[in-house]
Amino acid sequence: MKFNFLKTTSFLRNTKIQTRLISGFLLLSIIPLLLTGLISFNSSSRAIAEKIDISNRQLIGQLGLNIQNLLTEYEKVSMEMQMSDEVQNVNFLENLEALEQNVRKNALQALFRKKTSSMKYLWGTGLILFNKTVIAYDTVPGLSQNSELIDYLYDSAIETNGLPIWDIKKLSENQNALVMTRKIIPEGSAATGRPIGVYYILIREPNFSEATIKNINLGTGSNLSIITGQGMVVSSTDGTFNTQYNNAQLISSLPELSDSKENILVKSIDKSLVTASKLGKTLDWYLVGDIPYSYLNKESTGILTQIIMLTVGCLALALLFSVIIAKGVSDPLKKLTRSMKDASDGNLTVNLTDKNKDEIAQLINDFSSMLAKIRSLVGTVQQSGQAVLSCATEITALSDRSYEFSEQISSTIQEIAKGAGEQATDISDGMQYMNKLSQDIQKVSSDTGNVMTVVRDTKELSENTLSLVTALEEKAMSTRTVNEKVVSDMNSLNTKMKEIQNIISVIVSIAEQTNLLSLNASIEAARAGKAGLGFAVVAEEIRKLADKTREAPMVIANIITEILKDAETTTEATNNASVIINEQIQAVQETSDAFKTILSAMDGISEQINNMEVSVNEITSTEKKTLRIFESVSSVSQQAAATSQEVASATGEQIQGAEELNKYAKDLEKMAEQLQKAISQFKL
């Protein structure tokens, strides 16, 4: 398994250590930072988008409800006009005498002034009778004398069923109006009979816009508009009026609001987020908010920019630290490599010292110690060679003087030759063992340095990562606690909302009873005749107050129902988040176990170091063999000396072997010269 792993990653050995260290530090620092940055950016973008969507929906919904309520106030006025005696009394006004006509007109105008005193933003209001006679109250003089305008107002509602009709009209160059018309039908008559006329209200569009949408700022580049179902602009924050809305895709999607329970339509159209709300069930007007994505994504873009700047800064710091650390490793290794090359070329004078305390310094000092021992060994061999050469010279001289003793010393010379041969063989073996010793030492030094570096870095990285995983696990547990608190609060909110609904039901019941009491009071006032007129007015006001009291709780009940739905959705999402948080905690625990397994794997690396110690023992054994060989050489030399003494004592009887002695002496001298030449390659 180990061999296959090394074979798979062998391509890393084709690059320099400095390059590998720098690349490793950069990868270890940049990859987690990039992953964290991207996850943070995506999470923040989604959170911002969700919050903006919720806020936008609530704003458009509430603003649409406010506008709808304002328009409803105008419609209520028209309904009151329909039911008023003053309006009913002008039916067939042309059949009355002139004095009676003026009396009834004045009464109707007084009613207009009374009703419109509390109405805001009016150009004017009035009643166009069936014969096109106009009874009006104008805030702008001469408005009701505009025959073209009167015809437009009359024709817009005279053929309808009596419901309010809303439209827009440009009265002049600087006068834009919202128009509400309503067909007035005589009380008690059929809708198909002759109507009394058309009641109208002209509303100042600039003032209406300022009161409803003009001061609403959805963001830079955004726009808020009220449009019709056909796409005509009723009012807009950019001042557009009575022009075609420039988003055909949205206009074609507006019918979807009829089937929407929330009355909110959200579309992504042309690089903008468009939100629309229908202003009433019968009114075909819509409130539209247009927010460009450039504004929505502004915060997310800022976060992304900060992440990029942080990544670049961390990359620069990581590059700086990795270069410093890599140089701290590669520079002394380069120095050691150059020294080893010089030593392999025969220069044994190299002397390296490193006062640091890391493994590289230990390797350099061990290498220097090894060179010192080799220098001592080569010096010893050189001295021995010189001694052999000197002895060979002396033997040659002695052979010339002792020719007459050659026969006697022949056998002795043979023993000397045999010892010299064994000495040469042993010396050759000694050199081979010394070479093997050098290779083993280099291998042990290299393996020890690499293994110790890997063990230190791996263990430190694993411990740091394990501490980070532990911190992450604690944060996940805190998140789960907060999430459980949110679920509890949402359940409490649901309970309180239901209690409010019960209270609203009581209020509605009280309003209905109040309405019934006001009706009874009106009946009693009618029975009392003129004496009960004041009581009748009070009863009518009580009835109106009861109607409003009944309507307000219904609106509140609808809002609470929506809040309950949103709360249930939030509770469900929070419960889902609890499941995800539990899965996250489990994943963090599994990650922690994995890093603990990595730390336990350090024992395997320790076993590797033990194997290296075995190699060192083998090297020691090799050194002992070398010492024994040189001891053998020394023994042979001693035997040669003893034999020489025997030759000296028997010189008279060795004449015949003098020539052979001379030959062996020359051979010995030649071998000594060769040994000296080989030793001279080393510089001591």
C-alpha cells in the first residue's frame, strides 16, 4: 500500500522542495479562505434577498391597503350621495317651478360643501342630471362649465349598473385628475329606469400622489406607480401620468392577482424586481413597485468586494510566509548539496557548521562529522601507502645487496607475496565497505530529515484543525439552542394571536349589538316625530360608529390571519432548520473523529523512524567489518616483518632466489605507487 502511494505521488519529487513548500502553504491558506468566503457570500446574499422580498411584500401590501382605504372613502361619499334626500329631491328637477328648483339646487350644493369639507385633494364634485344640468361645487372656478368634461363624466357612468367607476383625466396642461363617477338611481326604482344623473368627484393627482406614494422611497433607481389593468399610469413617483406603462410583461401578468390569496405578485423582469398589488376586488387598478437589482445587490456586491480584498491580502501574507519558511529549508539544503558534490569530487576539506537546532542543522553537522572520519581514514591509508612505498624501496635495495642469499629467502619472499596479495584484496574490500557506508549514511540522513519534517507539519496542522472543529461544534450547539428558543417564541405568538382573535370576535359582537340598538333608537325617534329628530341624529351617528367598529376588527382579523399563516410558515422553516443543525453537528463530530484518526496515524510514522534506526545499525555493522579488515592488513604486515627477519638471518643460503626477491620488490613498489596515486585524488 505504501509503495503504491509513493508511486502515485512520485511526480512531486520532480519539483524543488522550495516550490513544493510554497505551493503547499498557498493551497492550505487560500482554499479554506475561498470556500469560507463563497459560502458567506452566498448565505448573506440569500438572507438579504429574503429580507428585501419580505419587506417589499409587506410595504406594497400595506401601501396598497392604505390607497384602497382612501379610494373607498370617496366611494362611501358617493354612496351617501345616492342615499341622501337632497340628491333624491332633484329627480325630475326640470318639472318643478324655478323657485323650487333653486331651493333644491342650493340644498344640494350645501350638502356638497358639507361633505367635501372633510375630503382632501379635490378639484371639484357635483351631480350631472339626466338632462345634462350640472349642480357642482368647484375649487377651481369654471370647472363645471367645461362642456367637454361634463360630457365625458356623464358618458362614463350613465350606462353602468350604479357601481363606482374610476378613471384618469388630463384637465389642462398642468391639471391631472383622478375621476370617480357613479350613476345615481332614484330610491325604490329599478336600475333600468331613468336615473337621476351621474355623481362625480375630481381628485388632484399631484396631491393624491404626494399623500400616497410620492414620499415612499424603495431605493436608488426604484419607481412606485399606480396603473390600470390596461397599463395606463394613474400616478407615479417619477411624475408620469396617463401614459402607457413601459413593462408589457408585467401588464400581461396582472390577471394572476385575481387568483392570488395574498394579493401580491412578485416578478423578476428586465433586471428589476417588480411587485404588484390589486387595489380592491372590483377596481381594476394596481400598485406596482419596480426596484432594480443593481440596488438590491449593492450590499452583496460590497461583501463580495471585501471577500476578494481579504483573499488577496491573505494570499500575499501566505506567499510571504511560505517564501520565508521555504528559504529556511531550501537554502541550507542547497548548501549541503554543494558540499556533498565537492566531497564526491574528492574534496574532503569541506567543513560545514550549522548552529541551529532543527533536523537540517543536525543533518549538516552529521555530514561534517562523517567527512572528518573519512578524512582521518584516508589520511591513515595514505600514511600506510607511503610506508609501504618506503619499505618496497628499501627491499629493492636490499635485494640488490643480498643477491647471493636469493635461494634461501625464496620461500620467504613467496610468503611475503601471498601476504601482500591478501593485503591488497582486504584493502579493496575495505574501500567497497566504506563506499556502502557513505551511501547508507546519506540515505539515513535524507530519510530522517524528510520524515521528521512531515511528522512535525502534519501533527501541527492536525492539532490546529481539530481545535477549529471543536469550536465549530460549540457554535453549532449554540445555534441549535437559539433555534429552539425561536420555535418556542413562535408557538407563544400563535397562542396570543388566537386570543386576540377571540377578543375581536367579542368586539364585532358588541358592534352588532350597538348597531341593533341604534336601529331601535331610530325607530323610536321616528315614532316620536319632531321631538325625536335630535335623538335620530344621535342614533344615526351611533349606527355609523358601530359600522366602522365592526369593519375595523374584520380588517384586523384578516391581518392576524395572515400573521398566523406567516408564523406557521416560519415555525415550519425553523423546525427544518433544527434538522439541518443536528445534521451539521453530526458532521462536525464525524470530522473531529477523522482528525483524531489522523493523529493516531502518527504511530505509523514513528515505525518508519524505527526502520531508519535499523539502517543505522547496519551501517554500524559495516563500519565494524571495515575495522576488522584493516586489522587483518595490520596482521599481514606483521607477518611480513617476521618473514623479513627470517630472510635476514638466512641471507647466506638464499642466493638463488635473489632475482625473484628483486622482482617481487619491484611489484610491491609499483602497487604502493598505485595506492599513493589513488589516495592523491582526495584533498585532505
